[in-house]
Amino acid sequence: MKCAVLGDPIDHSLSPTLHQAAYAELEMSDWSYTSTRVQAGGLESYVASLGGDWPPSRWRGLSVTMPLKREAYELARSVSPRAGLVGAVNTLVRSSNGWVGDNTDLPGAVAAIRERAGDDFSCTSAAILGAGATAASTGLALAELGASRITLLARNPGAAGETIEMISRHRSKPVVSVLPLDSAAPAAGIDVVVSTVPAKAQTPELVDRWASTPVVFDVVYDPWPSALLSVAPGVAVSGLDLLVHQAVLQFELFTGRTAPLAAMRAAGEKVLASKESSVEPTPA
């Protein structure tokens, strides 16, 4: 059976490593997982090229990354409630009725935080560095964890309206506000900070302001370690944690089997460790 991750850029993706490790651990020799570069606007034609027969088509699942998540949402014959809440699909599962869309980013973020902070972890106030699509899904995850106040810190606060509206859809109706990324926002009283900004945006001032937050979550996993997590003294949640947990859910949706989380994590850690040891240390 065939699965793949699609996006642009895609060469950096660890998804093939994680899924292939799961296949090896469970001796699923008839399953494969590859990566394919698909540019914005190209998802529909690519999926059509896979064939529409069910069976005998061997395609079972597609992981979808940027910039294709909205296209995947539009392409899916049906979507899960959580994909509908996020307004984006990162998982397409082949069925007899066409492609079914799901979103494993949201539950993956919840699982990643609870793995590091404790199964019963909850929060009241949270901050998110960035205000794009990733900020929207992590904001919903924070609301799921109990956050009633969420502050977005954005490079362009005026463009954060869609993200604010999306997070506000959560059934708990969190209060969402936005400030400039470089503002001297008070970190006191914040339970969790999530960084969704690129490595180059993690300035020394930003790191100093937010690193002491009780729970620090950085969605970036490459390059590693990030400047923020490398000095965080409290609970640290990495981009690899997020990637592994959302991949576990994808694997189970694709195959119907319980994912070997430990084997998938070990494979990802091995790749990141080899990258770290092959270059001069630099702030991520």
C-alpha cells in the first residue's frame, strides 16, 4: 500500500522517516511512504493522477503540508469535525467514496504538550508567537487544554483577523487578542508560550522574554535545537514532539493499526542528531 507526504518545500520533511520506521517496526513490508513536491495550486491534478479506482488502487493516504492544507480541505469529499474547526486538512485518507479529510495537527499538539507537561495538564492563559495557519491550529489546541485567554504576538497584527476568528470558534470561546511580536508583552501569568515563527525571528530579546514561561513549545524541529528551547528551564515541547504525535494519528488513520510511537520518535531523533553533529552549532 502506498502513502506519501506532499508539499513545497518537501525535502526537509521527516514524515517519511517516521512512517517508514513504523512500517519496519510492525513488519509491514507491503507499505511504502514517500515524499513528493507539489506546488500551490497543484494538489487536485496530482491526486487525480493517482487514479480513482477503489480497489484496485494501492494508494491509502496522503499527508499534506504547506502550502496545500486549504486545497486539501476543498478537495476532500468529506472532512472530520476537527478539520472543519481548523478549516484545513493535513491528512487525506482514501475510501470507497473518495478522499476523506482530517486534521491531526490539533490533537497532535494537545498530545505533545500533555506528554511533556503531564496527562492532566491544563492552562488558563497562553501566548503564541506568530499568527499564521500554525498559530490557528495550536491556538485551538490551547483552548482544548483550557486556555481562556490567548495572546497572539504577530509581525503584522493587522493580518491576524482570520486566525483570531478561527481560534474563537472553539466551544470554550477563549478571549483572543493580538500584539506586535516585538512588543514588551508581559510574560508574567502566562502558562504556555508557543513559538510558530521561523528560527531567524527568535531574537535574543524575544528569547529572554519568553524562555522562562512554565511550558515552552516550539513547533520548529529543523534546525535543532531552537534558540528558545535551548535555554528554557521549564517544560520544553519540541517540534519533533508535535510531528511524532500527529504522525502517529495519521499512521493509524491510514493503516487501522496502533502506531509504534517509540520507534517513530527514535527514528526522528536519530536524523536530527546526525544533522546537529554534522554542522557548527548555531542558534536555530
